[in-house]
Amino acid sequence: MNILITGAKGQLGTELSGFFKRGTTPFGTPSFLKGAHRVVETDADELDITDRKAVFSFCEREKIGVVFNCAAYTNVNKAESDEALAFAVNAAGAENLALAMHAAGGRYILVSTDYVFDGEKGSPYVEEDACRPLGVYGRSKRLGEELSLKACPNTAVMRTAWLYGRSGNNFLKTVQRVCTEKGAMRVVNDQFGSPTFTEDLAYHMLLLADRPECGVFHATCEGVCTWYEFAAEIACLSGIAAQISPCTTEEYPTPVKRPAYSVLENARLKALGLNFFRSWRQALSAYFAEN
């Protein structure tokens, strides 16, 4: 089978690609990896997913049967002033790939976000909870979910949160850089979520690739923390002697409001016996043990 990984140069795409290259994962070898696959990797400079004609032409030419869509516009703050591009990539781009997979009779795995929720529930969100995104980024990702599910019934939407990995830019690397350069950092302590290692998410994407189940799945590491607690643990495991100070969201304003409590419950994965996510602390320790 021919497989397409979009956003292959990003942190999640790189992780997923590495699993295919090695033929296994740190968690074992899922059945999907045991197949005879040809993996095609693209990024924005090789395939413009916002161009429907180009997407169809590419998928037909390469005979793509499964798409792992790791491409996304993820700059939450910048999206507020760059709305057209955010919606083009996260909504139209996602739909284009879904339509191409439906035409090919293929499988579509779309990565989404906890930011489709407003954070007002106060307890972990399950897949059936109503979505109320607060900003352009969340709205564009939510529309991408809806369009994709409508365009291709064989779609699995995987909502994740607070993602970090070895490559690309992420909160973990920002903490390391700022703490190293300045020796101190203020981080909000009233926003709650579940930091998720790309290694864990990529593995679960493979688990769903050859499953028949469709629709929305929550897919994050287990446990809850604040950005401040996450940053403090990063600094500790990095061996960086820096002062991490807590602050409130009000003290650290941003162009868009973030959900105060966007913890996701992996309810559907658990019901299927497919939830093998580690606790966020275990996953973070594994990241540093491997790097």
C-alpha cells in the first residue's frame, strides 16, 4: 500500500516517518507497520494541500491508499491576523485530502486539537462534548474536522494537545532556550492540559490506520498539569538551573484567549482497548532518556 505523510518535516510527521523507516516503535510493532508499504513524504514546498487539483493529481499519480495528515497551521497567536491562511490549511486543506481518499477508497487520519473546546467544562472532555473554539486556530481546526468527516466516511480524527517532539519548534524547546539564555521564565499556572509526546501519538495513529472505526478520537498522554508545572519538569529533567515562576493568564496576555481547562479523555480508545498512552511524566522522562 502507498502511504502519504503530509507535514513530514514537522515534529509529528518526522516521528511517524521514523517509525516506518525503522519498521517498529518503542512500544512494539503494530500490525500496520508489518505490511508492505511505500511511504511518500511531503511538506508545503512539495505539495500544497490547499490546492484541490494538485492534491487529487498527486494522490492519483502516487496511488495513495492511506493519508496521515500531519500538516497544519499551528501558530495560535498569528492565526488571529492570518485567518485566511489558517482556514485554507486547517479546513480546506484537510477537506481536500479527505476528498482524495474518499475517491480512492482509502483511509484518512487527521490530527486535530484540544483547542476546539472553550475550556469551561471543568472536567476532561470526551469525544461527544460540544465544541466551542475560542479563536481562529481552534475554529479552523474544528471546521477541518467537520469537512473531513463529511467528505470521507473512512476518516479518523485524532485530537491531541500540548504536543512536543524531537524536531521542530515546541514548548519544550522554548523552555530550554529561554531558561538557558535568561536563567528565568514566567509561565502561566492556571491553564490545564495534558502534554503529549509525538512518539505516543504517532504510535496510536498507526494503531488506527488499519482499524474500521471512524469519527473522532481523543489522543493525549494521561494526567493533567499546568504550563508552569510542565515547564518546571522540563527544566528539571534538562538539568537547567533556572528560576521558573508561576503567573496568571491575566498577567501574561496573548492575542487570543486560551482554554483554561482543555484536558481530553481518551474515552473511545479506552473503550476499544487501544489506549496505550503513558502518563505525561513518564513520556517526558522517556523523551530525555532518548535524547
